[in-house]
Amino acid sequence: MTQLLAIIDFGTQYAQLIARRARELNVYSEVFPYTVSAAELAKKNPIGIIFSGGPASVYWDSAPDVDPEMFDLGVPVLGICYGMQLACRILGGSVDQVNGREFGRANLTITKPDALFEGLPRSQVVWMSHSDAVASVSGDFETLAGTESCPHAAVRHTSKPFYGVQFHPEVTHTECGTKILRNFLVEVCEAKSDWKMASVVEESVASIRSQVGDRRVLCGLSGGVDSAVVAALVHRAIGDQLTCVFVDTGLLRHGERELVDTEFRDHFGLDLRVADAEDRFLACLAGVVDPEKKRKLIGHEFIEVFKEAAEKIEDVSILAQGTLYPDVIESISPTGGPSQTIKSHHNVGGLPEELGFELLEPLRMLFKDEVRRMAVELGFPDEMTWRHPFPGPGLGVRILGDVTKEKCDVLRAADRIVLEEVKKAGWYRKMWQAFAVLLPVQTVGVMGDCRTYESVVALRFVSSQDGMTADWVYPERDLLATISNRVINEVKGVNRVALDISTKPPSTIEWE
Ligand code: XMP
């Protein structure tokens, strides 16, 4: 049986990060809202619990609280930042405002050896981010480590299995953070660290079989790795009870349709239906400039085409989707309330339930990097496994202004050159995404003594862990020079190439 680490989310931006760190240490983890009761959690039989940090102060009336019986489940609890303060308050410590807030690096000195710090140097850099801290602890606690401004930076309870740390072991800036989490999991919780992708695939296949029985399943393929893994996994489980639909929107990258065809029809032997819908998409986008309107129109048209394709397939009652764990965590956000819509996302994994199907979501407990590991496990070729993410609305949101077939062809040609050269230079795997954007401006140029007045292509190269934040990447000058040269020479209608050097936030990765 899979061992589970439970993470209680008090509204931190790091809950997912803690979950990932545990999984990187081969311990399966799930995030729960702080409202979960100890009894509910006990049913899941966790081997340990981590209380996350959070933006609140334990003194606020509205401060997130936790079921105190968590400490009586007989499993170790590690409180981080707010999680530590809350636990110490419940177990008899006092929390106070720190003299001045403490954000960023601090030097931690271990004052009492403990399993939590096994194998670590006595002094090390940790990352702090707090306004409150534990000011004093009762005799039931031992202080294990401190920093200059935070004397109780790590504590443990003497009779209950509780540890607390004021710093953040989950962030990479905490030098020995991973080791501390490993010590908590392996030394304190006695985790077996045996959560491996091969067994995840086996378990998924078994659970798909039991959900589906002898019914038929439909899966939308986008060409991206998530829907591809769903299709391959479901196919492994139920074979020809699965039918896949790929919608050719005309807003795809160069070679996308052919790749899906070769991989899925030829390699995996799937029943794949392709819906030709380029004309429909271009017709509905004609003259539309507003990015949100474009996204909504594309999403809507996609569902219509998909529905029509699905109606032609007999007896299908289940829809397989590539929902990932971050979407699931977001939907149980402990802070509640919808966040502001920056962009209306559309993807194959987001087909609405109103289509009248039962849903099958085999990736709903996985992160993107885990999906890629699963792709490797399923025998995907590298080209498919490591494909950069591509937005559901495709080139439609990379052509700024109105979308036409001519512009799609121009951008497709430029994007193809970008990807070819990035791969050739060995940069593809070092980037989260690399792509071209077609701008709605024309600039003056000179070619062979003649004046030109043509379009501008912008290059976007970013690094990211999950697409939530991103930094721009500056690849070597030679690569930029080759891309610029080739795009201007080979793509008719483009006479200028620009480089986007914006981070997310405040910009976003896609331009629309
Ligand atoms: P932004 O532009 O919001 O993008 O910084 C973050 C990540 O999401 C991808 N993206 C999408 N993916 N459907 C998707 O499946 C969409 O509608 C969509 N819009 C953006 C984007 O490529 C980046 O990786």
C-alpha cells in the first residue's frame, strides 16, 4: 500500500512545492485544506503530516485554525512557519511579532543534535519569510536551533511527535532544506521512500480498468504530453475500448498533426479520428482582435467540433481528461474565493462535464514533471515527452490582432525555425518554452536595395517550474543571430525580429 504524507495548507503559495519535494524524495503526498478533521485524515492513514506556512497571523480573528486532535493521531507532525506558530500556540508556546519582519537569508545554528538535523553542518543558511515568530515555548518543548533574530527557529515537543521550523525547508534557497525534509520523512516518519513511477503506472492501469469495466472511453488528444499520456495509459488499460479525437484547428504548430498521427495511430495503434476544422476556426475568428474574445471563441468552437466528432462514435459514456494536480489543488484553495481571471484558459483537458460524460482523470494526482516521468515509463519517444507546453488556443493567441490563414502560415514558419535552431543548439530541454509571436505592427526595412514594410516577429524564451512564474532566458548570441537571420530570410512577410525580456509576473508567458 502507498504511504501517504499529508500536507495541510494554510494558504501558502508553497503547498504545492512541499508536495513536490516529498514526491521527489519518493514519498507520495497530498495537499488538504486546513479545515480537514483529524478523523477524516486518519482514514487516509498518513505516515506523517506537514503544516504549511500561510499569510495570516495566529492572532487574527479569521486566522486559519486546525483540529487539535491532529497531534493525537500518533504520526509525526512538522509545522513550517505559520504551521509551527499555530501548533506551538495550541501546544503551549507563545507567538509574538518579530522585532522587524524577517525575509530572506538567515544563518541557522543547531544547538541540540536531533534526527531532524542528522548529517547536517552545525551552521547553515536558511530562508525566512515571516512577521511573527515563536517568542517562548513551555517546558514541553526543546529548542533545537536558532538564528540571531529568531531564537526558536526549530523546536520539538518532548511528549508529542511534533517538530516546528520557522524557516522554509521547501525552498531551494534553504541550503540543506531537502536534507531536512528527507530526515523528517525517513528518520522521523520512517517513510520507505518507495513511490516509483513504474508502480504508479501499474496502479493507474488497474484503477482505470475497474472504473471503466466494459464501457467505451473517448479522449481528446491535443498533441501535448498530458493528453498523450492519458491516451497511452487508458489504451494500456482497456485497449480498443478507447477512441481518440484530435481537432485540427488550423492553429497548430508545424508538423503537429503528423506527429500525433504517426505516434498514436502507427506507434500505439490507437483508434484515432481527426476532425478537420481549420475553416471553421478561421471563420469564427475573422476580424476578432480582443484576446479574451478570441480565447472564448476558440474554446467554444473546440467544444462544438469535439461534440460533433463524439456523436459519430457509438456507445461512448466516459471522457478521459488530462487534469493535473495543480488544477485540483487550486480548486480546493483554502483561502477560497475566485482569483481574478487573467486569461480564460482553454485546453483539451478542460472539456466541460456538461458534455454529458462521466469523467476519467488518471493524472489528477500528478505534477507536470511526474507526467513526463510517466511518459518515459510508457515508452514515449523523447520528442513527445519533452515537448514544450502549447496553449489550448494555439497560434490564435500568438498572432496579436486578428487571425488569418496567411498570418498562421507566417507564424508557423517562423516558429518552426525557432524550434529547429533551439533544438540544434541544445537549448530545448533547458527552456520551459521557446516560441515566436507575430506582432500586429509593420516596420520599414531594406532588402536588396529595396524598401520593405513588413511584420515583426518576437522571440519568447522562458524558464519555469510550472508556468506560474517564469524568467526570460538569454541563450547564446550565435543562436539568436541564426534564428533572426533565418526568419528574416526564409519567412516571407517578416523583416524584423525582436527579443522579449520580460519576467512573469508582471508579464505573462503568452502575449495574449
Ligand atoms: P501564461 O501566458 O498565463 O501561461 O503565463 C502560463 C502557461 O500556460 C500556458 N497556457 C495555456 N495552456 N490552455 C493551456 O492548456 C490555455 O488556454 C493556455 N494559455 C496559456 C502557457 O503556454 C504557459 O505555459
